[in-house]
Amino acid sequence: MVSIKKTSKEQLHWMPLRNYHEILREDLQSRYFAANGTAFVVCYFVAWLFGSGNVIWRLFPWSWTLLRALNVAIGTTFPIFVLRKSNLHVGSYPCSNLWTYLVRQFFSFSALSTVMTYTVSAWLIMGVYLRNADQSAELGWTTSPTGYELPRINERYIYMFTVSTLAGIVSSVIHLLVDRDRIRFPAVRTGGGPTTNCIVQGVLKAAILSFGVALIAPIVHALVRVYEWPLIIKAARLFYKLPRSTALPTYPVTLGLLFRSFDVIFVTVALWETAHVLFSIAMSQAGSKEGVPLSQKSLNPNGTLVTGLSSARLHTQILAFEELLQIAYHDRARRASIFRDIEVKPNPWEQIVKQSLQTLVRVTESLPPHFVQGSKQVSSTGSAPAPVIHTQQESAIASSPPHIPVRNDNIFVTGPQKRNILDRFKSEGSAAAAMKLPDQLVTKSAQVLRPAQSSVETALSSRFGGFYKSTVGALFRQTLQLQVRSLIPEPRLQVLAVLALSRLIVVSVQEDTLGLVQRDIRLVVEAFSSTMSALEAFCKMPELPANDTQSTARPYAVLLPEIDIILRALHSGLADIVLVFAEYMGQMGLSSEAALRCENIANHRI
């Protein structure tokens, strides 16, 4: 009998840690193949519709329906999956103006591959449709000869391929304009999956685009048939014996042909939209399999999750924070393991706090330095003491729970130890210093150059103001919205970090038996407050580009959704923390700015 030795908890920390990205990559691959399988089921249904003969017999795979379904899948959904996977990216690209964005989107190899993918895909599905069309539709390559006449090229067949080409070009242009290669994540939810009706939206898009192409196609064909007809006749004579005449036949477009073109284009675009929806769902869902977090596959789940939170890949980091958010709301056992795992240094809770606050540091680092300095002037120059938050039960305030001391140093290691940035901030006693920028001090030369630069920009904008207000000048206009989008390409990362961290702090009141979380509450509160102050200062007096004539003329109509969603998340997270720890805020030693903000939130909640 062979006995299996159990692995102790201490030995797990010395075993090789499995990276979160490796587990996520395997899960994304399985999702990718599952999405392809689901798309093939839709293609099988379309192949059944395209077939002819007995309706019941066409349902079985041993009929021609299976081969036809393979042709439809290879021609429509599979190319879209390959295209999206090859050009996958998270967040918007930094662009100074609309012209830079258009050049980047349309003048690149990815743009050429996108146009070719859609066009060839439309040709393939049109070929499947025409091959299985009834003879009464008269959609063959040549017309049936009568008597001693030679066969003629059927222009109705050419018209259908003109429609498919136009649909492919229009769809590829829309794809590049709206940047469909970017992963669009669903709305942040604390429970369950997304409830967006993506399928219904995809069907509506397919119907609108198909209707527009069906209306424009007759006009386009009438313009190009004069040039394409002689070329098609010359090419067809290499394989067919045709009449010598190259005169244009009667215009082939009829009402019935319009309906047929609409049907096939609607099916084609609907299959494309199905592939887009399935791919987006597969690549944007939180890291979990059968309701179990992906990090549970590792022998050290908390350590593996931390590797995902600190990943350099934005996609991996966002999905790791998605998993952390689900743990913070729905997995009590994992929360308990995070609060109790103090044997490793730094422990998982300290790593979670560090990585969550680091996402906010990225936001403040992207802002101009003087906005961050202005947000801290209140705390640095305020002489009034930190206000105490008053509640309804002021006369019966309970004393703060006893603090269980937990040593931060490793007693098994002698000598000085390396300390991370957040630990140094906490030891200095100023949590707001965690949001300090490395190079935020403005030198005297920069202070001298800034007015000169602004005066030059003002002179240039006054001289070319008429051009930038025109339609052509709008392409070269640098707007505040594009500037903010370049600074914060994907605000979902900050929203997930704030909501997950605040929820863990809230539930720690009942679940953190070791008092591990309460040491960092001041750090988190002041970090939230200083980030809110910096963003609010930027929104009140943003640095408008010199040629942003639209924002200058209508400053109150400027919308900054990236900053707005982060501010909402910060306010919600801070309010949840204040609501639970309102009785102890006065003893935390908060800065005057953070204490005043917390008092206002508490009074508003009361």
C-alpha cells in the first residue's frame, strides 16, 4: 500500500507559483473553440434554409446540409473569428485628432486584411446561395440558350456579386471606423452575467445595413456596369463560346431581385454579427469556469490571482480584477483565505491593496502635475484639525475594536529587508503620499515656458480659428475628449479595482478576525480622496487644446465619460467604507481633505 503525503500550507508557498495568465490563456482558448462551435450551429441552420428538397431530410447531417454548413462557416463566421483574434486589443489607441485616427485605422496592413476578409467572405456566402438557388430565379452564370443561340452572360448573376462586394466594403469600413477589434466589456456587475441583448442589437444592425445596401446597390451597379461588362465578356470568352456582341443587355434589376439581394445580404451580415457577439462574450467574461474562479486551479490561488492583478497585459489584468470583484461579493471562503494568509511576505492582502491603488496612480500620473499638486494643497496647507464625523448615535459611540498586532517583518530573515513603495508610504504615516507623482515638481524654466507656449498657441488658434471650425478643419482639431481618451484608454480597470477593494474592506468588519485590513483603511481612504480631488480639479479647469474651438465655444456641453465613470466608482466605494467605519474615522488621523470629504459623505447618507 502506497501512502500519499499531503502537502502542507507552508510547503505550498515554496512551490513554483503558477502564473494567472497561463491559466487564463487556456480558458480563453476553450472559450474561443466553444464560440466557434456555437457559430457553426447557426451556420447549420442557415445551410438548412439555403437547401432545397424535403425539409425533414435536410435536417440530418448526412444530407448535403452538413457540407453546405461547412462552406457557410468557413466563408462567414470563421474568418471573423480569425480577424478579431489577430487584431485583438484592449483600450483605445492614443490619437491627437480625428485625422490621426483615420490614418491609423485605414492605412495599415490590418485595414487591408479587414477589407479583404469581409469582401471574400461575402463572395463565398453569395456563391453558396447562388449555387443552391432555384432555376426559376434565373441566377445562373449564363442564360439558357434557345434554339441555335449561343449562351449569354447573365447580368443578374453579376449584380448579386456586386451587391455582396458592396456589403463587404461597407461592413469593413464600419468595422474600422468604430474599431470593432477592441474588446468592449459589458457593464460592471456585482452578480450574474451581462444581461445586454446583444443578439437583438446584432439583428437590428444587420437589417439596417442590408436595407441600405439593397437600396444603394442598383445605383452603384448602374454606374459601374458600363466599365465592368466588357471586361467580364473578355474573361468569359476564355471558357465559353459567346456571341461577338458586347452591347449591354437590358438592365436586370427588378423588384424580385431586390428582395433576393436583401435576403442574402441580411443573412451574411447577421452571421458576421453573430461571430462578433460570440467572440466579444468569450473574450470579455470574468475568469471563471463552471462558477469556480480560475485561480482555484492553482495550488496557491491567492498568489496566482496576485500575478494576474500585477500582469503587464491589460486584458489579463482586467479579467483578474473581474475575478477579484466576484470573490469580494460572492466567495466567502476565498475572502477568508485572503484575510488569514499572513505567512508569506508580502501577504496577499497587501499585494491586492498595492495593485489596486497602483491603478489609481496610473490615472494621476497621466494628468498634468499641477492638478495633482492642487488637489493636495488642502491637506498640506489646511490648519484646521481633521473634523470628526457625527452620526445619529453620537452619544453611544462604541470604542474601536481592539487591534490585533501582526508583525510586518519576517522573523526568519535577518538583516535589512527590501520594502515596496506602499509599505514605505505606510511607515511614513502619510497615506496620501501613495498618490504622489515621481516628477510632479515643476521647475522654474517650465514655469517660464508655459505662459510663452500658451501665448503662441493662442495666437495660432486665433489665426486658424475659422479653419478649425469648418468641416474639413474638424479632422485636424485636437479635442479634449480625445486627449482624455489617450490618458485613460480603459477606465474599467480602475472601476473594478475600486469596487473590489472597497467591498473587501466593508466585509472585513465581520470576516477579518486578525485585524489585517484595518491598518490600510486610512491608506485606501486618502488614496480615493486624493484621486477624486485630482480628477475634479481637472474637470473644473482642464487644459483645452489650442485648436479645440468646439469645447471653447460650449464648455458646458463637453462630456468626459472616462473620468465620470471613475469618479462614480470612487464615490461609491468611499461611501460604502464611510458608512461602515463612520464611528472610527475620527481616530484614523486622516488628512483634512480626506476627513472633510468623508464627513460630507456621511452627512449625505444620514
